Amino acid sequence: MEQTLDISILGLIIGLLLMAIPLYFFRKYKTGLVRSTIVATLRMIVQLVLIGLYLKYLFQYDLWYVNLLWGIIMCVVATVTCVQRTNIKRSILMVPVAVGFFTTALFISIYFLALVLRLHESMNINLSLNLLFSARYFIPIFGLLLGNMLGVNVLALTTYYEGIQRERQMYDYMLGNGATRAEATAPFLSAAIHKSFIPCIANMMVMGIVALPGTMIGQILGGSDPNIAIKYQMMIVVITFVASIISLMATVSLANRRSFDRYGRLIEVFGK
Amino acid sequence: MLKISHLSLSYGSKEVLHDISFHLQRGEIGGVRGESGCGKTSLLRAVMGFERFSQGTIEVDGVSLTADTIDSIRQRIAYMPQELSLPSPTIWEMVRLPFSFKANRGKVLTEELLRKEWEWLGLGAHLQGHSPYSVSVGQRQRIMLSVCGLLGKPLIVIDEPTSALDEESTRLVARYLRMLSSERGTTILMVTHSHSLAETCDKVLQL
């Protein structure tokens, strides 16, 4: 395998200069996005540098419980971000999203590392906590899953609750004609799943032809064999897709217990 | 069949219903009338368990309405809100929706039964394949009313079934409701502004 080609500081600066182009258009058309784009870019740089430093130590010591703790921190940040973006009350969504994200990401990560990647067989050692939660494998996979679950959950949860609120007459009609709460919310959940998964499915449709995915490109640029990169990419798409629906189902089923009263009426869900 | 006793209902500090009592026996038609904003729809929604009342009791078929009994009470009711449109591809799908619920699995719905019901209401069988958005509001109201009839529940709760109907169609609706009450023993509680429909009622609650 070839050595990963490093990017110099000068190269990074030249790369970042490209951001001047979107900033130019954002300003020209008075989109109001200039300031937030600059802040987001600076935050990204600072955060990645700090995480890079942190990961260096995390990889160096590589203790399973520290790595798992890091996973929990990532999960907390993803949960807070998800709740903020949906604009749904923290008291309703915080715990369901946290539980949904953490259990799903943990289950899928372990499934992938132990059964798909078969780390223990590749390394010819026994399966252990140290291996399953090793920094090199566990943290990138866990983070990747959280990132994808975040996008899908934000879109789906917003669509779901907005739908019930907007179509209250339809929801009441179903409840009033004998539907269980699960039956009355099913059309809204269906619409939410449809809306949030359409982009994922469309992306899968054109993968490799129109869209060359980041994980694969990263691996190839990093010196991996393209055949290996393709296999990784395939599995990454599958596990992120599966994790997104499992986490959504877990989140909605837990959130439903907090967002409806004992008469089946949707309580005020939007707000702080 | 329906017993509303000393019911009061408030939205914040504004009391919209105060000490309302109204009873309907099996097979009776009860009308609720009054000016806009007087609480007619709120009363119906309270019977459905959609609004919380501050005082009083509601009993359906001898069962007092509480959070523990609301599911079984709703299974005894067919409900039609005002000017409802469902996002179904065809009217047949729209009609079929409540029959897909577990609570209504025993209820039979066939095109023939629907056609017979629609004859009462002056609707043509050809409408079944149409989109719900391609028919008039008045036609949709009558279609939804036929669903209430077909569900065969002991109590029907309807909000303004004739708000978009002309005199002739209102007369057909009145005749249909009378048939449901006299031949099938259905109890009906409805909000109405229509004089001719109010004349069909056995009892009228003026708010």
C-alpha cells in the first residue's frame, strides 16, 4: 500500500481560498449567509484541529472505556444538535434521541466490526472489548453512523410532528373512528420516513456513476486499493441506511410516549 | 346512550361552556345550535375526548368518559369533523380508511353496500374512483357521512354535515339521518346551522 499523501499548510490555505467563491455569491445575492459561512468555516477548522490533537492521544493510549466514553460524548453532541434543529421541546425529544442514537450506533458498530469486518479474524486475535472499541475502528464508524442518523432524524421528526399538527382534523378523524394511537400516527410516520429517506435512496441509485462517495475517495486518495475502497463504501452505505431507520423508529416510539396525552392528543411539542 | 351532565369547558380564563346537560336515548337525533364561537364544536370535541372539560361528566353507553375509557368509547362512535379532506388517491380509499383499523375489522365494506348508502344521499356510484379533490365540498361531506353510516356504530357525532349543501341535498341528508336512527337504532349528535336539519332532530340543545 502506498503512503498517504499529506497536505501541506500552504496546500490547506490554497484549498480554503476556494471558499471565497461561495462567499462572493452569498454576498452578491444578499443571502444573509456570509457571516454564518465564515463562522462555520472557522469553527470547522478549530474543531477539527482540536479533535485531531485529541484523537492523536486517543489513538496513542487506545483504552476501550476511554473510546466508549468518547463515543458517548459524540452521541450527546449529536443529540443536542438534533433537538436544536428540530425545534421540538427538549423535555420531549432529548432522552428518546439520545437512547435511539446511542443504542443504534453501538449495535451497528459492533455488528459491522465483529461480523462484517471480522476484526478478530483479520488480526488473528480473540474478540475483546479492547478490539471492538479500538480507537482506529470504533470511533470513525460510530461517528459516521451518528452523522447520518442526525440528518435523517432531524428531517423525519420535523415532518412527523408538523404533519400531525397541521393535519389535526385528519388525526382526530382517525382516532375518533376507532384507530389506535399507532394507527392514527402511521400516515404521518410514513410521510416522515418517505421524505427523509428519498435523498438516501436517490444517492444510492447514482452511487459510483454520478456521486463518488467521500469514504471511498478518501480511502483511494489515502492509498487504498480501489477494490477494497468499493467494498468499504458499499458496507458504509448499508450500515448508515440501516442505522438511520432503526434510530428513527426507536426515537419516534420513545418520543410518542412523551408527546401525546392519555387521550391521544398531541401536546404542544414545538418550543424550548 | 349519551349523557352529558353539568359540563363546563374553558380555554384558559374564557369559559365557553357552562353547566351544560343533554341526554340522548338510543335512536334519538340531537342537534346542537347556536351562534359562531358559542362552543358547539367544543362540545362535540369534548364528547370525543379531544377537549378537556373542567366540570361535569360525559357518559357513552353507560361508560363514563375518562382517560382509561376513552379508547373503548371511541370504538362505539363514528365521527365526522367539519369539511374534512383526506389525502387519499381515490374516494374509495378515503372511504375504506376507517375500515382498516383493528377496531373496525369486523365491519363489512363492499362497493354494493356503499352504492346503496349513496343512493340515500344522492351520490352516483361512479364517484368511487374519483380523487377526493375532484368532487365538491358538499359531495365530500355526504361521502364522509355515508362512512359514518356504514361503520354501524351505536353513536354518530357529526360537525356541520350540511354546511356546504343546498336545500335539496340537506333534505336528503335529513332523510338519511332519520333512516339511520329509526331503522338502525343509531343515536346521532350533530352541530347544525340548518333549520331544516334541526327540524329532523328529536332534541335540540341551544347554546
